Amino acid sequence: MEEQVELVGKAFVDHYYHLFDNNRLSLASLYQPTSMLTFEGQQIQGGDGIARKLSELPFDHCQHLITTIDSQPSSSPGGVLVFVSGNLQLAGEEHELKFSQMFHLIPTLLGSFFVQNDIFRLNYG
Amino acid sequence: MEEQVELVGKAFVDHYYHLFDNNRLSLASLYQPTSMLTFEGQQIQGGDGIARKLSELPFDHCQHLITTIDSQPSSSPGGVLVFVSGNLQLAGEEHELKFSQMFHLIPTLLGSFFVQNDIFRLNYG
């Protein structure tokens, strides 16, 4: 069970940041109308609003470099909590930014997962 | 509702780190047998084991200085997800350590909350 939860967390993180770094608008597919994002303290609800927010961030291209992934089963049936830390490299910027992010993944009827909760913070040096 | 969730998050964070910085063993009261902690990648289950782990950390005294608190309702009835960033000052150490931590709080029958999920990471500069 714990191993399964770790596999889900790692697979999700790979998929999420690959989409983020290559096609941000497609992240909408990972959220649902009930989903919540808190991005640097700003709260947004619903997949469309979340994908719009992420696509309007003021940089064209970025790359996430993941440092740690910690996953736990949540008390929602089949749910998984994923906690990520890493570096964010923005195109044209010399220095990387450190970030932390957490996701609450909930199983879909199709055997996949969607993001119910998403909280993102830059860790200012 | 959202305001209530933020109040719960802030009150919990105040309480948790006050206990941590003043009487680490008493943190056991905030966990239950189902609770999970992942501390710098190490997984521990159950309030007794978690409190023992926290009380055995290799420093006598510390102070948490909180930078950000982000809270969202979870999909567990009455549950709250809390995401914290801040600095950890260890007694006798010159430099503060940056940390991020997330909690999944679940209501108790007595109208309080316990910590079901707890993930802690230092953010190495």
C-alpha cells in the first residue's frame, strides 16, 4: 500500500511538471470544478480558472527540477497527499528559485487521479 | 467557510509550534494512532512514535518563525489542509534553516482537530 502510494506520487509529479514545463494550458485536464489552488497566497477554484492562472504566469518557459517527493495515503478513500520540493528555472533568468508544493490527489471513476487541493509557495532565499 | 478554514489553520499553527518549541513530548496529544509523519523522508506512524521521533531530534531547544500559512478545506468532512513555510532557529546555531511542512487536520468528536498527515522538509539553501 505504502509503496503503491509512493508510485502514484512519483508518477503524478513526473506527469504534472512535464505538462507544466511544456504545455501549461493542458494542466486543466488534471483539475475538476471543485479543485482549489493557492498560488503564492492567491486562491483560485476550478480547473478552468486554475489553468488560466498558470498559463498567465509572467514567464514564457520554465523548467522544474524536483529535489524531494513525499507521499502519504490521505483519509479520503484512495486519496494521496504529495509534497514536493525543488527548483524552478525560468527562461532567461540566471538563478533558480526554490519552491515547495503540495497536492491532494483523488481517484477518478476512470482509475486515474485529479488534483483536489494544490498549494504552491516559492521559498525565498 | 474559507475564512473559518483560515482561522483553523492559523490557530493550529500557533498551537503546534508553541508546543514544539516549549514541550515537544506534549505534541503526542495532537496525533492519533492512525497519524502519519514523514520527517525528512523518514516515515513514522502513530502518535507515540511521532512524539518520540520529534523529542529525539538532535537539538535541545529551537524556535520556529512562521513566514506563510496557506489553508484549504480538504475533501474529508471538516478536514483542513495547512501548508506552512518558515525558518527554524536551533539553539547555539548562527544560521536559521528554512523549512516547509504540511498538515492534514481532521475534526475530533470533541470539536477539536488531530493531525492525520504531517510532512516536513528542510529547504536546503
